[in-house]
Amino acid sequence: MMERRRMDAALLVLFLGHLAAALEVPLDLLEGLPQPPTITHQSPKDYIIDPRENIIIHCEAKGKPHPSFSWTRNGTHFDIDEDPNVTMKPHSGTLVVDISRAKAEQYECVYQCTARNKHGTAVSNNIVVRQSRSPLWSKEKIKPIVVQEGVSLVLPCRPPVGLPPPIIFWMDNYFQKLPQSSRVSQSLNGDLYFANVLREDSRNDYICYARFPYTQTIQQKQPITVKVLNMDAINDTMAAFYNDTDLFSEEPADERKPTFLVPSGPSSSKTVLRGQVLEMECIAEGLPTPEISWTKVSGVLPAKRTSFLHYQRTLRIVNVSESDAGDYRCTGRNQLGSVHHTIHVTVKAAPYWISGTPRNLVLAPGENGVLTCRASGTPKPSITWAMNGIPIENSPKDLSRKVEDDTIIFTDVQTGSSAVYQCNVSNDYGYLLSNAFVNVLSEPPRVLTPANKVYQVIKNHRALMDCASFGSPIPKIEWFKDSRSSTLDGDPYIHHDNGTLEIQVAQAVNSGKYTCVARNMLGIYENHIYLEVKEPTRILKQPEYKVVQRGRSAVFECKVKHDPSLIPTMTWLKDDGELPDDERLIVDSDSLTITDATENDAGVYTCIMNTTLDHDSASAELTVVEATPTPAVLSERPDAPTDLELTDQKKRSVQLTWTPGDEHNSPIQKFLIQYEDILHHRGHWHNLTEVLGTKTTAHLKLSPYVHYTFRVLALNAVGFSRPSFPSRMFKTEAAAPDENPTGIQGFGTEHDNLVISWKPLTSLQSNGPGLHYKVMWRQKTVDSEWTTVTVANTSKFVVSGTPTFVPYELKVQAVNDHGAGPEPVIAHGYSGEDLPVAAPENVQAVVRNSTVADVHWDPVPSKLIRGHLKGYKVYYWKERNLHKHNPHHSDQQVLTFSGNHTHGMLPGLHPFSLYSFNVRVYNGKGEGPASLTQQFETPEGVPGPPTSLIVTNPNLDSLTLEWNPPHVHNGRITGYTLKYQPALISQPGIDVGAGNTQTSHPIAQSPSLRPPRKALPVSPFVNVNSSVGESGALISWEYWGPENNIYVEYKNQNSEAEEEWQKKLVNGSQTYMLKELKGGISYRVRLVAKGHHDQPLHLSKELVVTVPAVASRQVDIATQGWFIGLMCAIALLILILLIICFIQRNKGGKYPVKEKEDAHTDPEFQPMKDDDCTFGEYSDNEDHKPLKGSRTPSNGTVKRDDSDDSLVDYGEGGDGQFNEDGSFIGQYSGKSASRDTAEGHESSEAPSPINAMNSLNSFV
């Protein structure tokens, strides 16, 4: 079998993508492996060049070592170094010919490229290089053509011969294409045919154009003049045209039956090559214009490859095959008759590959292989072989090689037999040349797929995992999963020849680690990849059909469920296009809101949820209606649907149709389909599905073994209709269960049992009668067989006599009278637990400070725990104080450390004490034995306060103090510190001095006059500190107590009320920043741990935190009393001075001053008025500036008419008069108090003393 496989197939298949690709050594992946040359790129066989550009003849190849290149020209060696116009690209065989110094005609030759290295020689095709030609039209004088109306006409084109042939078209002087029709059309050779001419065909610009594609040039023929005359016109103009025109049709043109202009005769023949395009034309003349039709005499026309051009005159068949040979008939027909022409088509074929080009072989020494060169053609081609470019009959003899026509057979190849073989297939119409190498290698296997590659697929989709490999001999691929207990063969796995492993319907259980192993006789190589099966993306709540009034808002919801590991992207479309860029359209994470709807917003909206692996979409339509104030149309619930019918009945599906009821002026949004299971739940209706309100048919998926009746409800904007009458009953056949129970668990209630529980199937899920369960279990760690029992329709089964706490694999399969459900998924559980049998070892304590100690232990081995490890418990108690020798046993305390801990902390210890402790492990059953009891001592701590302090023997200059030792020593007492200071109460003759401190021992040990104080409970707070910064006071601490609510409390130091403490909850932290404290105030701060209401509070020591006062950087003098008094005195002084000044100025006499005019015509200058002898007002820019602090109207303008009188109203303007001493002639009259109150604040004229005073007052 192995020999046959090696003989019939190539030995190396590389995986690229998911399909087999080229058979060769992957040089880019495996460095250092030898390979004969392979031509990778070459110019086409028939290579037409542009003579205006440099000639580039391509030849690229690869191999190891990199090949060298040489060329032949017209069959002889082409010495490139001898031609200065030719260069070869580095690391390539491509030739570049510089035609700037030579003519392109010199290089029109046949070229062939050779690539060689020490392992072989590859050759290219024969490349025939020819330059493109676009010759000019020959000079000719074309005489005008005069023709009788109704006759046929041919306008010849006869373009110059170019390379490649030009493209022909007819245009006029304005470069507009001439119109063509069934009467006028262009032939394949470019001539323009008229089946019959009309008077409108007369024109003098029939111009034939030829476009040469390579040079992109267009040549044009001289214009042709055609004049179409009737018989009378011909007689009148015959003499004028007799000497210089061609005259056709001496007889009048009558109606006639068709005749063919092209081709001639009743039949013709045509030869076409396989794969090319076959074009046949029949052009007929006649009057009326003939119609052309085509048939194949010996068969039918290939519809997919056939087309008709030039108004049915040309039949075109693409990609010709041998089946297209035969006779084709064209028919020209008009009312007077018809004409036929038969074209016999012969199909020849240049050589073509039957099974592809010969494939490269990579063989190991001693292996066998086959090179096949299978081709065909018409006539049958001949096949010749060459090795390294030399005919094989002239090559060195090789006993391992045998040539048989189109096959070379290799047997027992040896190292050094590598070579490149050329297969040449040729006949009269062409040739094929192909290179294929035989590479003899000995290589251990290698996997080319990247290691640890992760494949992600959606559940229920196909999964493809690659294992591209290389090796010689070709490696064998095996796949394993997780534990590698067995190879992955059979359902659901499919192995491909290229090593790919396929799972057609991937499930969550298929996720995991996969191992691909490649092996041959030289070694083994394995690679790990990972498969992740993701949950599909599904739209749970789809957008619904909406009808909104213009100007209202519409909301489309689109709630999606997706795999949490995939990042979703929500996209909304409108009418399958992007949403308009309009701020009225608001896109949220799961909705689209359209505000202020207009008629342009109507359409179909689609939400698309994309992930990197899949997507889901849903659509809904929005209808925008006119909002009219007309009386509202009364809407009601729709009528119930009628005429329920069941069609297309299958085992698990049925089609339900119905007739909608009256909508009652509100469109039906959806239909709700419900069902009743008469067999299992008679009288209970269940929702089955919903369909859009535009549908009246639903395809319903059903479950087996159910007696269905259906009913339909319609929903509009008002509500649901009444249910329809039930449909007739539809019974589905019973079947084996489709699913198994879920929620499988395994646990023990005793140390020697295993309880297997599950969620039983519902009656609808049972699919048939006789539901029961097949319960299977086996120990996970032991290679044991499955134990199976069958139980009734229950939810658990108890396995007795099991070992204690052993892992089990569990399966529960549903079975009914019609068969078993699918293969169940394996679940895991444990048999019952028992008490642990071992205690922690290596138990020791490390004392951290006087109140805290760390306890360490080695974990108990899991097999001795005999259950699920819950944690460890530390039992500890105080034996005695170290300064007392009598034992003092305190109550035992317990600290529990959940989980697999190996150390713990004991807080709240008493300083200078001896403690004992032990450690126990516990599981779900209880505690294990205690470890060996260990002891540790806590160091000395701060002692408590003396229990009493008594003053005795007070004298004028001395007194005696007596105290008792503290109740809590926390160590050995070495002395006492005495602090004292004078009392704060002042009395005559007593000086209050600084306090003093003195360290001393008690003067006397007298009995305490007060009852001894109880020892304060040990605080669980340690290292309580504070620091004050710009942001506030930072409080830090460490807490070693039980899990309680922790608060930071603070209050003003001068406050004694308990209820004034401010609380801040700080659970889970060891620092807190108090930002609410005010500068310049001292606060008392403490930490409080509060448990349940029946537990005592734990308080830390109090801190005194003083927040420094922030110095004011700027003093507002306007609020200072001295400044206000000073300003009042200055104002009063100015007022007195002004009054005195005006009294002195007015000694010359009093002049009444009239009130100012209501309006001034000139703000700059006003003359004295004749009627009342008053002066005009003078305005000056400086005078109009308000004093600093004076007020102006809120609108920014100065109201001159309403302002107080000022000095400028009486001087320095118009005809104002002054005394000899310069004093103003006139009398200043103040305004009434009411006017001062009402209008004084609006004045802005500074010279007025009253205004000046007001301005000053405003400033003050």
C-alpha cells in the first residue's frame, strides 16, 4: 500500500491556506535545504513590445543555492557582455535592452533563458520578441460614390496591417460614431455594409478609423462621399458626374429577396483552435432589409457561451471546445424570400494539460516516484523529455530512471540524483514546456504551522486546524487532544491529506489544546495549537415596525447577546446605506433614536452587530405620517385572525396560514402564535413565535410527541386582539430525545457515597413516552470502565460504597421508548468527604510586635485532607503574663483563614505574655486533628496608667504624691514619669510658671483610695499617624482585627459632646484624607471598628490634628473701621470748604438761575436765550468724565436733562459773564430733597458740588 501511494502521488504536499499548493522545498521557511532551480516568472511566448520603450525580457527563478542565468538568441548562445545595449538585472535573469542607442528591430528574435545551480538546470519557453507596428494609411484618392436608392452598398476600409491587428470603427468629421442598425452594419474585416441605401445615407464624411492598442495611436482613412439619388435625379445629374464618378444600378431598384454579400456561395468552412473565440458572420442585402438567424445543424448552440453581435449578423462563441465543431447555418429572410449559408467549423487544439503540469518530487534515498506529463491536443501532440536542458536520450544513463511515453518512473533513487526534467508537448498549433525537479533529500519532519496558534470559531460552524509539515520521507500526521490518550479519528473529526484537522460542527466541548504530530523514519515533531469555540452573536430584541407622526421621536431597540470574549461593533443602516449625518439621529449602545421625525426619515433601518468572527442583523421599517389637527380617528384592538390552515406538514414542522381581521384604523404590528399541548398540558397556551404584521404565514418548528393546536393573536398600537379559534389538531410522531439532562453534579452526603443529580427533562423535551435516564460513572484517576444503571424519571441517583473523596466522571443520558438521546457530555464530581486525618506540620510563630504575631505552617497534603480544602483554623490562648508566675488561662480564640493558606496573623495580643496555639485544617466535613501546640512570648508594651494618685501632706512649698502601680503592667515597671504644672486659676500672690516633668518612683505605697480601674481592651489599630498638607489631613493606620466596619471620626477639640463626632466610612483602606477640616482649628481624630450591635466598639488612640490658619494675602481696607471714619471726616471737611467757597464767590449779587432746557441742540455750545436770559450749556470732555466711584446709568449713557445742576451750566461757555475778580455772575441753586433722592444717582457731571459729594459718598 505504501509503495502504491508513493508511485501514484507526489511525495510532498505543503499546506498553504486550506488547499494543497506547489510541491517544493519551502526555502523561505527552511533555510539550508538544497533545491534545484525553478522558473518563477518569464515573459509570454509571443512578446509584443512598444518600440518607444526599453525592452524588458523577464526571467526569474529560485533555488538553493541561488541559480545563475544565461540566454540563447535564435538558438545560439547570447553573450550579453558583448552587447553594450543589453544588461542583466542583479540576482535575476531579466534582460533590459536600452533602445536609446539602437533600433528595436535589431532585437526581434527568439530568446530562451536558462537557470542552473549544482542540483540542476531549468529552461524557459521560447520567447518570440516582436515590436508593435502601426503603419500609416496608404495615400489614395477616393472618388465620390453615387448610388440609386434601394440598392446595396459596401464601403471598404482595408486598414494597414499592424501588430497586433488594429481595432476598426467608423465615425464622421465630428468624431461621432456613425449609427448602425440591421440595415447598416460593420463586418469583421472593418468594411461598412448597407443592405439597401436610403436618401438619408447621403453624406460626405464616411471615415474609417484604425486604433493600434500597443502604441495608442489612431489612423484614419480619407473620407468617403456617398450620394443617394432616385431615378429622376440620376437622369438630371448624369452628365455632371459622368467623367469623374462611379455610377451603379442602371435599372430602378425594386423590392427583392435577400442574397448574401458575405460569405459568398452556399457554404464555406472555418477552422478555430480550442479555447479561442469563434466568430462567424453572414451579411445579406435585400429590400426590405433581411433579418438574420442562426442555427447549428448538428446540435444546439451553447447558450452560456454564445452571443450575437452586429444585429444578429455575427455569431460569437467563446472558449471553444471540441463539441463546437460541426455545421452552422445562417438564414437571411424578408417578405419576398430567404437565403441560406452553411459554415462547416473544424476545431483543432494546441497542446493542453489534462491533469496539470508535472509536479516536483522530493524523495528520500531508496524511495520511488513518478513524473507525469499528461497532455492532449488535435492533432495528438508528441512528447519529448529533457534533463537539465539536454534531451534525455543524450543524458547520462541512470538505472533508477525509466521513460515510458508521458511518464518517467523512478525506483530506488540515490543521493546525487537530483535534476530538473523538461517535458515538451507539441503539435502543428503550438507547444507546452514545463520544468519539474526531482530533489533527493533526507530530512526529519518539521511542522510549518506556527506553534501555539489560536483558532477561533463560532459554535456550530466548521473548524479547520492546520498542520503544514515538511519532511523526506513525507511525514505521517496524527492529531491528539488534551491528555493525548488516543488519536482523533472518526466522527466528528475529518483528516485531510495536507494534515488539516476538520470539525464540521464545532461545539464548546471541542475547545482545548490540540497536538499535531508529524513523524517519519528520521524523527518526530509535534506542534501545539488551541481551539476556542465562541458563542454566536444573536440579536435578542429586534427593532420593530414604527409609525410616528411628523415632529415626534422614534426609538428602535437592538439588544444583542454575544460571546463576552469578542468585542462587538454596532452599525446602523438606512435603506441599506449609511445613516444620514444628522444630529437628530442618536445612536446608543443598543438603540437608535430619531428625534423630530420628517418624511425623509421614513425607510427601513437595519442594525448590524459585528464581531471578529460573525455578525447578526435585523431590520424594521419607519413610517412617518402627517400630524394633523383633524379629529382623531378612533382606533381599537384588531379583530381576531380567522381561517387558520395547516399545510406542508412534516415530522417536525408545519406551515400555518391565517386571514387577518379588521385593523380598526391602527396597523397590525405583529402576530403572536400560541400552541396548546393537549397530550401533556391541556388547557395551557404557550407562546411559540411571533411574525411581522405584514405576514400571514409562519413556518413553525415543532417538537416530537406533542398534540398541537394553534391559535393566532394580532397586535396593533392599541393592544392584542382576541385569540383566533384554534386550528385543527396536529400530532407529531414520537422520537428519541434530542437532548440530555443539564446541571449534572456529583457530591457526597456520606464519606462512602456519591450522589449524582441533574435537572430532568420536561415532558416537551422527552420526545416520546417511557422517559428514563441512563446514569454512568467511573473514577477519573483510574483507567476503569463506565458503570451504568438505568433509573426512572427522577432527578438523582446515589452510588454507595465509594472511596472517600475520589474524583468521578459522570454522564446522564436521556432514553425513551424510541431510543437514546445524543452522547452525553462528561461532568465531574467527587464522592463524599471525611474528616482530615493529618495536622499541619512545621508550625511556628514569628512575633512582629507586642500585639501582633505571624503563624506559619506547612500545608497538609491533599490526599490527607479527604475533602475540598476549606482553609485552616488557628486556635490560640494566653497562658499567663510574664511578670506573674501564676498561670492565667484565658479563653481560647479561633482565627479562620479560608483557602490554601500557609500563614496567618494573630492581632490583638497582650504584651509581655506567653501564648499557646495550634493549627488545624478543615474541609466541608469538619476539622482535622490539631497540630503540636507551640508557644511564643510577646515583648513588653506600653504600661497602663497608675490605678490611683493621692495628694498628702500639702504645705505652702511642698506636697506629697502617692500612687498605686498600673493594673496592666505590659512588662516590668522600671520607673514613673511625673509631670506637673501650676493650676490655671489665678490667685493673688501666686505666679503661674511653666510646667515641669520629673521621673521618679512612688513616694509611698499606700492602699488605693479609689477602686482599681479595669484594663482597657487592646486596640486592633496600630501605627496610627497623621500628617497635614495643603489638601487636608492624611490619617494612616494598620488594622489587625476581625472584619468590621471601620470609621474615621473627628470633632473640634473644644467640643465635648459625643454626638458631635463626624464619621467617614473607610472599609478596605488604611489611609484617608480629611478635607473638611478648617484652618486654625485643632481636631480630635480617632478610628472606630464597629461590628454587630452586640459586639463592643474598638477605638484607636486619639490624635490631635491642628490645621494651620492660612494667612490672608490681602486686607480689604474698605471694611476697616478706621478707614470708614477717615473717609467720613474728609467728606465733611470738603463739604464745609465748598460751602464757604461759594459764599465768597456770590458776594457780588444774586442772579436767579432758571432750570435747564429739556433738550440741547448743540452739546458743545449753547448761546444765551433771549426769552429767559439763561446761558447755554457748555460741554467739555474732561468735565463730563465722572468722578471715580460715581455712578452712571445702567445703559451706559449720561442723562444730561435729568441731572443735577453743575458749575458748567453757569460758566465757561456761550455768553457767560464774570466779575472783575473772575467770580461767576450768578446764583447756584440747589435742588429739592426729593429731586436729590430721585435723580441724584444718575448724574455724571463732576463739577457740581452736590455731584462731587454724591460721588465721594459712593466711593466711600
